[in-house]
Amino acid sequence: MVQIDLSPLIGARPGERLSFTLDEGPQHLDDISVAFLRGPIQFTRVQGGILVEARVETRVEIECVRCLEPFPYDTVLEVEETIGLGRPRPGITYTLTEEGWFDPLPLLREQIWVNLPMKPLCRLDCKGICPECGANLNLEPCRCAEERVDPRLAPLAQFLKK
Ligand SMILES: [Zn+2]
Ligand SMILES: [Zn+2]
């Protein structure tokens, strides 16, 4: 959780602004792990709320759809969202606490989901896993070939192993 004090903006006139730089280490955003979150985040008082603008670099740990191994995925989160001052209402998902604190992580988490590829690959030529034996073909050869030896040839296979 990251808490930013936006209380000075509550009573401010539209157009007034607070700027911060996020520089966070490893974070768990519910179901997403990131190695860092870095970049400028700016809050501008607008009519009825606060406009958040951010450009945050991050490295997300995601799973390759082919080999199921986790790998780091770098992306830049471009955020432009209005947050409310009171309770959430239609179109306003995020709000300040009564004391004027704001945690940008849920908003950034949502933006990470938007940025992630539908079918992440650890590398373009990922060989995936063998559906039969489960071997990660990037790391090891498939073992199925030896197991699928024709039983009639089994004695020969035995012989060749010696
Ligand atoms: Zn892979
Ligand atoms: Zn196999």
C-alpha cells in the first residue's frame, strides 16, 4: 500500500496541482507481482474531484502461455483518471479517504491488466511444454520419444541402451 496525502487538494480551487514521483520496490497487487513502480504521478483539482495523471514504468511477473514459466514483462502505465472526494459513484471508482489519503496501487493494478498481452510469451520462439510428458521443451528434450518405442522393438531398445 502506498499512501499519498492529497488533503491540500480537498479545499483547493480547480487547477491546483500536486506532483509526486513514485519509486516503489517489489509490490504484490492482489494477483499481480511487480518488481518496481517508477515514474511521475500528478494530481490536479478539477470540478467534483481530482484528475490523476501518471506515467509509471513497471516490471510485471507473468506466466508464459506456452511453457507456463514466469518471466518479467516491462511495460509503461499511462494513467488518466478522475478520482472522487466522497463515496464511489457511477463513473468514479476510486476515491480519497476522509482524511485525504489516496492509494494509487489499485488504479495502477487495473492499468497493468489493460497493458498485459492476451497471450504472453517468454520469448517469441518459446517451444512450450510437451502435452504428453510435460517436459519444458525450452530446457530439455521431450521424453515421449523413448517411451513410445514400439513394444516389438523394446528388446532392441534395451539392447541399444547397454
Ligand atoms: Zn515460454
Ligand atoms: Zn513429451
